[in-house]
Amino acid sequence: MSDTADPDSYADESDAGEGTAVGRQWVTPAETRLASRAHWDGAADDYQAEHGGFLGDADFIWCPEGLREVEVGLLGDVHGLQVLEVGGGAGQCGRWLVSQGAAVVTFDISAGQLRHGAELNARTGVSVSLVQADAEAFPFASNAFDLVFTSFGAIGFVQDSAALMREAARVLRPGGRWVFSWSHPLRWAFPDDGSEAGLTVSQSYFDRTPYVETGADGIPNYVEHHRTFGDRVREITAAGLVLTDVIEPEWPDDPHHPEWAPNWSALRGRLIPGTAIWVTEKPRGKSAVHRT
């Protein structure tokens, strides 16, 4: 990726391949969907090999800063609850919730990531239900889950994140929580570089043109979308949800904490926020938000 590129989700760690064009351009929802599926099917093996040790087979880590659900309890007591994990990859977070007494369905657009999830189910003996699905149209009934969450899954990899928020609200039971982590919106303005070069604003925070990597065939093979802090608040409230908290984890004071090259580093993480974790609730008595 070029120094002016921005994809700061810790889900994407590979450099753009040889022959790949990197830049900003508008793409359709279908192009976004196909690019996400192809990218994660192709990257699943390398991603799990590189980051599986940090993520754990059945652990719940919210972000590259290493914040664990067992430490912060953003989902509360999950025992006996029906939980949906959105864009869950191999389901590591969901598997930890199963160990805490929850029943968990994990869905992802990538068959490659779900294949790793099936392998982890078998290896650990702790199983989540695995479903392949699109995050803009959940294949689940309204009011079906007590909790919905994602740890760096799907949010920036869909063209219409407002639709994703509506879907989360729709399948959530009144009184339930929708909690999600993603790259802090501020990082969009900075280069994708963990060194000092990544500390200078290089583009407009307000530019919502997607970051796109395009192969030699001219077809997008990686797409990431940006929303400002205000955009995200409006998406949440328009879905009928109440925003109760935003957590901005600080980089840990631990010299051995792993850095997620090339864009996540102690140098940058101690100066600007890397992650935002949004905690929302569906008001009690609120009817399901239906698709429009």
C-alpha cells in the first residue's frame, strides 16, 4: 500500500500485490461485496497464520490495542443469551462467548474465513454456528438475538454501513446491545504508516471516497469505506438505537505488545486513537427496524 493509502482496519495487513493499482474511486455495492469476498477468501490462510496467536482460538479481543472483553465487559453477562457475531472471520470472539455460556451464531462473507472457523470448532471442542452471509442483509429473523457485536468485522467493508446498522437493530431484541469496533475515523486523514511519516495529515478527513485496490484486470479486489464520527452517530440513531458509550483504547504500556505492520505501532498508537468501540442499545418497547 502506498503511503497515501489509508486502510487502517487491522483486518487488512497485506501490502497491495504486484500489479495492483491503489487509489480512491467510487464503486458499486456489488463491486464492494465481490471484492470483500475475494480478498478474504484469498487472505484467510495468511491472516490466521500471522494473527491467530494474538487473537487466540477462543479469546475476545476488541482491537489491536489488545483490549479484552473479559476486562471491560461491554457485552455484560452473556450466560444463556442468544448472540450474533457479524463479520466474525473464524469466530474467535464468539467461541469465547460460548465458553461463558452464550449460544453464538457467527457469520462472515468469506468461505475461507469460515473454513478456519470450522477447523477451530473441531480443534477446541468449543463451537459457534457458522453462516456465510452479507452484512447488508442479515439472514435472520427480527428480534432474534439478545446481543449483536463485531470486533473489526464488516463495518468498513460494506458500501452501505447504515443498512448494516438497521439490520443489527432489526435482529436485536428490545433492551439488547449492538457493540462494534472499527478503526477510529480520525485515522482516515493520516497515511497508512506506523512510523513518524504516519503522524502528518495527508488527506481530508471529510473525503468519503472509498479506498480501492484494483487488479491488473481492472476489477476491485479490496475496498474500504470511510465514515466520519458524525456519520456514524447518525447511522446509529437513524436505526433506532441509543449510543451509550464510545471507547477509544490507548496503546498499552508494554514493550512486548505486538505491532500490526505497517500501520499499527506504539509510536502512533500513543499519540492518536487507533480504534473506536461503539456501545449502543435498542430501547425497550422498540419494535423491530425493518428493511427499507
